[in-house]
Amino acid sequence: MKRILIIGATSAIAEHCARIWAARGDALHLVARNEQHVQVIASDLKVRGASEVTTYVTDLNNMDKHEELLDVADAALGGVDIVLITHGTLSNQKSCELSVKETLAEIQTNALSTISLLTLNANKFEAKQSGTICVISSVAGDRGRASNYVYGTAKAMLTTFTSGLRQRLHKFNVSVVTIKPGFVDTPMTSELKKGFLWAKPSAIAARIVDAIEKKNTEIYMPSFWWLIMFIIKSMPDKLFRRTSI
Ligand SMILES: NC(=O)c1ccc[n+]([C@@H]2O[C@H](COP(=O)([O-])OP(=O)(O)OC[C@H]3O[C@@H](n4cnc5c(N)ncnc54)[C@H](OP(=O)(O)O)[C@@H]3O)[C@@H](O)[C@H]2O)c1
């Protein structure tokens, strides 16, 4: 039985991960900002077999609450084995271009709030010399593109931060798993036109749970995104800036 803290627990990808863990009888502590939604998910997870489900409600941009939320999770679960951090927003690139305030708010939600949680959690896991931290970054962080470079910048921060954290924590028996999904059909992307590159959140969740189990490092999901991003990253800037990829 694993003790799992899920931060951003109303995310569709997080909910599908939680269903897999619940079916295994794991104990779950869910953190989200929407109280009603997280209670519905918690009740469902109990029915699905979770040995225990507790909740904590906060807006994750309220970083003053981060220490408290991690302490509450520790107390609720009697110690944490796995932390999954999933919250995020798909930035409106056009309005960010017109507003510094909105740009910085997007960086706050998609990077700084997560970096705060990672730092606090890393120190807890380092002290007890065990644990797995998993964060959802994105392929969007691999190269800045005109269509979504604000969101991409935030995700690049997470990818780089977790790379350093992984190296720092390796000698303390703490794993850091960075997930880089491509397009996933969730509420975040409900307004985007879907095509053959799109994945279901249940499929991504199954791979996330597996990656955590195997203590993988940085993984593209589905794996074909490795090739797509390799090609995009390899393009010389002279050519890349003329494209609309
Ligand atoms: N879907 C994709 O194509 C895709 C691709 C690559 C990476 N990702 C990443 O995957 C992760 C999960 O997203 P998803 O696809 O599962 O989308 P989702 O279902 O829309 O989940 C996003 C979650 O983030 C929460 N959230 C946003 N801001 C928050 C805040 N300030 N405080 C607390 N919670 C906050 C939302 O809460 P509310 O429900 O209360 O709004 C929602 O539960 C995100 O980090 C996203 O960037 C998604």
C-alpha cells in the first residue's frame, strides 16, 4: 500500500492516475481548489477501493499555504511515498502578448507555484531519504514556439528544474520523474480541434503510474513525441523562425 499525495487532483490526468491507485488499495490525499469537485472525486475513489482518501482545498497560487498543505498531507497519510503535481492552465498566448500581468500570472501558475512545492517537498524527502516526486511538464517546454511560448516557458522551467532536482536527490534515494505529454484530450484542451496525435487521459495516466513505479526520469507521452520534438529541436533557427509549427 502506497501513500500518495496528488496536488491538482481535479485534473483529468490526475483523476485517472488516482483511479489506478485506488483500485490497488493505495491511500490518497487530494489537494485541489474546487471543493465540490474534489469531494466528488474523493467519494468515487473510495468506491473504487482506495484504502483512505482525504482532501485539502486551496488555490495553489497561494504559496503561503504550501508548507501547511504538505504538513497536513504528511499527517493525513502518516508519511508520503509519492507526490504527483499536476495543476496547470493552458495560457492564452494572444492575451499574454498584450498583458505583462497575464504573462506573469501564467508563469506563476504553471511554474513558480510548482517550483515552490517541489522545493519544500524535496527537502522533506531528502531528510527521510526516500520518496518519488512526479511532475507534469510538457513537450511545449522543449522549444519556444510563437503559438504558445508563454506556457512553453513555464514548462521549460519545470523540465530544467526537475532535471537539477533529480541529480541533487539521486544520492538520497529520492526519484524525480518528469512527464512530457503531447496533446491530451482533457478539459484544458476542450476548445482545441482534435486529430490523430491526440491521446486519452486514461492512457497517459496508465503510463504515468508505470513511470513512477519504474522510477523513470524524463518521459515523452506517447513516446512518438520524442521523435517529433527531436526534429523540432534540431531545426536551425534560420529555418524554424520561418515555419508556423
Ligand atoms: N491536456 C494536455 O494536452 C496537456 C499536455 C501537456 C501537459 N499537460 C499538463 O498536464 C497537467 C494536467 O492537465 P490536464 O490536461 O489534466 O487538464 P485539466 O483537467 O484542465 O487540469 C488542470 C487542473 O489544474 C488545476 N488548477 C489550475 N490552476 C490552479 C490553481 N491556481 N490552484 C489549484 N488548481 C489549479 C485545475 O483546477 P480547476 O478544475 O479548479 O480549474 C485543474 O484541476 C497540467 O500541468 C498541464 O499543463 C496537459
